[in-house]
Amino acid sequence: MTRILRVGGAQMGPIQKAETRDAAVARMLALMDQAVDKGCDLIVYPELTLTTFFPRWYAEDEAEFDLWFEHEMPNAATRPLFDMAKEAGIGLCLGYAELTEDDGKVHRYNTCILVDKSGRMVGKYRKVHLPGHAEFDPERTWQHLENRYFEPGNLGFPVGRALGGNLGMCICNDRRWPETYRVMGLQDVELVMLGYNTPTGNSMSEEESPELRMFHNHMSMQAGAYQNGTWVVGVAKCGDEDGHELMAGSVIVSPDGVIVAEAKTMGDELIVADCDLDKCRFNKETIFDFAAHRRPEHYRLIVERTGAEPPEAGE
Ligand code: CDV
């Protein structure tokens, strides 16, 4: 059988600190236009699509950094995206900084949402694995203040039925953690959507080459796809943002772990693949037949222990 979801990965070039949401949305609409022309069922945008990657900038007070957050979704700036998607009948996955109030308390999350072809929001994910730090760090070449601006997501890794498949989301650093994919794999995920903002260099080591970092980027997604029998769509925001370069390398990965579409540029670019969701079955029903072969009784440490502890020294 085949169950084809034609997916567009909308890689975005840089967004400078001074640029407006309206300018970003205009570029996103142009990519959506291409995706509609190509007959895509779904378009996937990067992490924090609407602004520059602001966690590289240190801000002391909340009034300053709240400018980067969306207080509702859709809002005036993003409404055109929702309208065009609904009119064209295309699903939409969008990453943004979410500010919300719960029990009279303000919460900030690094969030992405899934909107179906009728314009209904059918999924929300809040980034669980927040990299970086919370205070200004003079040791780093540049800052990565996600732990200052966001709290860890509180929704787990939900997988929902949408667009004819079992769809899940994660965000950027989450893609490096096998737990991310496995928790979704245990919900029979067939397509994982993720956006990323990944610096070309490592702010704490000049020795890590851009090539090695790109290898890690692709390897993480390819391993997650293969080991869970799922499609993975990984979409970058890339290029030079105010002197800070982010890597490109957006890909669509098959459930065999093979890259079937890959961006060639460092700018706005749409990559497209026909993702046959039934192609997930073979892996899920053979080598990674979880019900037959998983041995959770031997995996207890994964949920009981967070950091690594060496074995006790022998005699
Ligand atoms: N936005 C990110 O989560 N970026 C991280 C960087 C800091 C390593 C990533 O995992 O790509």
C-alpha cells in the first residue's frame, strides 16, 4: 500500500535582529506559494521562524526580551500564513516563541504547532531539551541563552493523528537525543517534523569543524528515523544573522535512514519529498518490532537516572 504525504521543508535564510515579523512572514508566504504549486500537503518551517535566533542576545529585563515572543497564535503578523494555508488546503508546522499565562503565572516556551488543511490547530509541542545557559557567560564566543528565556516544555512528545498519518514534532536540540524519537516511536509515529537554528561553529570549542557539526546534524536525524521506522523532516534557519552563522543542510529522511531531499543553499529554499507513510511499516514490523523485541526491564536506568554515574571501583 502507499499513503503519500507530499512534504515541503521550508528552509529559511537569515533574519536580522532589526527585521520585522512582517518581513519574515512575506518570505514564508513565498515559500508556501512554491509548496502549493508543487502540490505539497504540508509545509514545515524552522524553529523560532519569525525572528532572528534571539537566544544569542543577552537581555537583562523581561520587557526587553518579551518583544521576541508571540502572545497569541495566530496573531496579526501570522494570520496571512493561516489564511493562505487554509485557502490552499495545505498543512503547516510553525516554530515560534510562545508567551502564555497559566494559573496567573507567565510562562515562556520554545514552541511549534501543527495546523491541518482546514486551518485547525491539531498539535502543539514545547521544546524539552533546552541547550545553553541562563546567565551571561563570558567564556563563550557568543551566548546561547535558551535557559534564560524559556522553561522546559511541559507537553511531553505527543503524537497525533493528522493529515492521514501519525505525526509528531520536536525542536532543534531535541533531535540529538534518542529518547525524543523513541518516545514518539512508542506512539507509532510516522513523520517527525523539526526545525533548527544551529550555529556553524561551536561557541565553546574552535576544534569542532563545520563538517563534523553537519555530520552530527544529519546522523542524529538519520539514526532517529531508522531506529523508529519514521520519516524525519529537519528544517534549518541558516546563514549570517548579524555576524553569527547558522548551518543549513535541511533534509527529509526516509524510515530507512536515507536522505531523500537536501537543501543546496544557505537561504530560503523549499525541499520536497513524497513521504509514503506505509514505508514505515517494514522497519516497524521487522528489525524494530518493539512489541516483540524491546526489553524495558533492562532500560530502567533511562528513567531512573539523569546524569551518568561511573561504576564503583573494583578491588
Ligand atoms: N537551537 C538549538 O537548540 N541549537 C543547538 C545548538 C546550540 C547546539 C542544537 O542542538 O543545534
